[in-house]
Amino acid sequence: GAGVSQSPRYKVAKRGQDVALRCDPISGHVSLFWYQQALGQGPEFLTYFQNEAQLDKSGLPSDRFFAERPEGSVSTLKIQRTQQEDSAVYLCASSHRDRGNQPQHFGDGTRLSIL
Amino acid sequence: AQTVTQSQPEMSVQEAETVTLSCTYDTSESDYYLFWYKQPPSRQMILVIRQEAYKQQNATENRFSVNFQKAAKSFSLKISDSQLGDAAMYFCAYRRMDSSYKLIFGSGTRLLVRP
């Protein structure tokens, strides 16, 4: 596709369940980012990949959060033993080259609701 | 650490009029990038305009322009001839020039456009 694709668009889970969120970046984009956006707030950085290498995971809030990009394209954000505070929109973004002036292109996000 | 502040939670403008959204930031870096993103209810973050800190000239994209005051660390967005489709959340964002490529967002300003 032409843009960043995220699935599912909505996810409802019970507290304690594991969830997996998928991001399909724009073809050829080297850099991939995950952000967490709480209701009424700006997005906050979670983690960054350059190809398959996870170069920065400083934003992951706990060891329940895990991200991977094994072949340097599709990425999965996994949250184990979900808690209510994990409820948020999870945004994925990709950019063409590993240079600061390349804009990040965002997907529509996954809205995660933990009951 | 870098921070981005948007002090206007909500702004309202009459259709065809001009509105200015404020943004201030804090950094010790001399070179960096600043962005304005638009987020409609569809949740996708759309890049509106970008400014490189080393450029003194203010960026312009059609009806959108910025007032970049580097010494004051201010980066406001002016929307001219406002249209109903401009109604959305607007986020100011900062990005370093080095290998830390994450975006740092403000808390956003909701723009309402009155017909």
C-alpha cells in the first residue's frame, strides 16, 4: 500500500491478557517508530528500529512491552499481562532514510482498550 | 531533556479568518527540526509544515506558515483563510539532528472552525 498500515484498528482486551499490534511500514522505509498516545495527550515515543535492529527502546514503560521487526519490514508491538493504564492509541511511523530531515509518516493507529 | 509546550488547549476561528497556534520548546541543541502535525478524528498524524533550525527563513506551505523565533524558542503556526477541513488537533513536535530520531510532541491544540 501507499501508506503505513496498522492492524487492528481497534482492540479490546481484558486485564491480564496479552495483545499484539501490527505495523506495516511504507515499502523501503528503513526507520520505524512506535508511539503511545493517551487520551487528550500528544504521542510519546516508545521504541525505534533501523531495519531489523532495535536501536532505542528507552520509551517502553515496562518489561511487559516488547517490540520486534525481524525482517526489517513489518513490526509487532506486544504487550503482556495488560493493565488498564495501557489503554491508549498506539501509533506507528516510518521514514525513508536514517537522516533527521526525513519526515515520519504515520499510520492510523490502533486504539487499545483494556477492560 | 527537550520539552515542547503548547499552552492553548483549544482555539476557535471563523471560516476564512486567520488563526495562530502557539508552541514553545526547550533545548540546549543549536541545530534541530521543528514540525507541526495535524491529527483529524481519523487519528492519522499528517505533516503540515517543517522548519530546520539553521534556516532563518520561516517555512511556508500554501495557507500555512510559521513564525520561528530561535532565540525565544518559539514556533507558532499561522493558518490563513481557515477552512472547515482545518478543524483537528494540531501538535507541535521537536526532533534532534543526531541519531536520536524520535519526535517529541506537545500536548496539542484543538482547532475549531466556525462556519
